[in-house]
Amino acid sequence: MNWYIRGLALAVVFFNASGNYFLSLGMHHLGAMVFVSPASYITAIFHPAVLIGVALLICWLIAQLSLLSWADLTFVLPITALAYVCSALLGAFSLHEHVSLSRWCGIALIAGGVAVVSRTRAATGHPMYRHPGNPQ
Amino acid sequence: MKWILVGIIVACNATGDLLNSFGMRMQGRVHDFAPSGLRRLFHTLVHNRYVIGGVAAMAVAFFALLSLLAISDLSFAVPATAASYLIETVLAKVILKEDVHWQRWLGAFLVAGGVALLAMQ
């Protein structure tokens, strides 16, 4: 795995987990008001925590798109699943949500899946990766 | 309501990921992460209809996620929306013609199983 792919994968995980954390913080503060009317979505967007979450998720989108330019979707998806582990840990330790034994087992399985996939080649021999100026 | 939102998020995430992956293959590898490079990338991406479609699908998933986060815990909402792993692996093999060998299948199954366990109450 080259350094571009490692760096981009780390960026994807970080921006995704932190973005979802701030969104959750903001949406818990606002409660179920988002169902009242479409305008309430606009109000929700301007909550400071939601704004930070949206900014982080825009960074996540850029990192994710860049990573997809380097690697297969079936490589990117399991690798970036580490964001779910980070989200669960943030939920447990920062938002004080309950994490049961089954959830800890889930975290271990995801880590195992990431370890298995990270040993494979990031981009398989698809012709689209072989055009001039874009070598394997 | 909770599970309807999960369904919308899964469908839109799968569509978005497939379109983005296809669009970024056409785009070529991104090397330049300086502000000027990112500006150039943005200008080319706004003309890439696959990426535009992918981002639109992800925007729908995002608003559904906002609604889901308002009525459920983060540790339920985020993992429950990841049920698309196996669906996306199949679609990537069939549509994107990716070489999905046993290690990737094993990884996808482990992650999907882990995500299912994370979503359990």
C-alpha cells in the first residue's frame, strides 16, 4: 500500500468519524424538530456543531473521492469502515452512549475485516487504471 | 420510521459510492493536494456527471442521516447504515468489474458482521 493510499485512508476515517460526532452532538441538541418542516433542516444546518460536522464531512468527501481515484471500491469500503469503530468509541466515551459486549465484538470483527483487506492490492487490473499518464 | 431512514441511507450510499468510484476512475489519480490542485480538481469534478450524480445521491443519504441522528443514538445510526457492504461488493464486481477475490469477500463479510453486531441493542 503506498503512502498516498495510507494517508488518504487515515484522512477518510478521521473526517468521517469526527464529522458524524459533531452532527450527532448538534442533532441531539435540536431533538426531533427536523421532522416539523423542510425549513427546519435549514435551521439545523446553522447550529454550530452541525456546521462543524458539515465542514468535516466536506473534507471527508474530498478525501474519499481522491482515495477512490487510487483504489478499488471493494478495497476502500472495508478499510474506511474503521470510521464506524471510531464513531462507536466516540459515542461511548464522549457522548456517554452505552456500548454492550456485542458492540465490542462488532468492533473486533470490523478491525479483523480491515486487517484482511489491507493485505490485498489496492487497485486491481481494471483497464481504466491503465490509461496513459495513469500507470498502475 | 427509523428503519425506513436506514433503507434510504443504504440505497443512496450504494448508488453514490458506485457512481463516485466510476467517475474518479475516469478522472485519473489525484496527486496534488495543495489549494491550487484542489481548485483544479473541483473544476474538473463539476463537469463529471458520474461524480455529480454520486454526490447528489450522498446528499440525500446525508439528510436522511440527519433525521436518523435526531431520533437514535450515534452508535446505532452510523453502524446500521452500513448494511450496504455486501450489496456494494456484489455491485462493484458486476458493474465496476473489480477483481474481488476471497480476501476481499472475507473482509466484506467480517465488516458487515461487525456492523450488524454494532447495531444490536
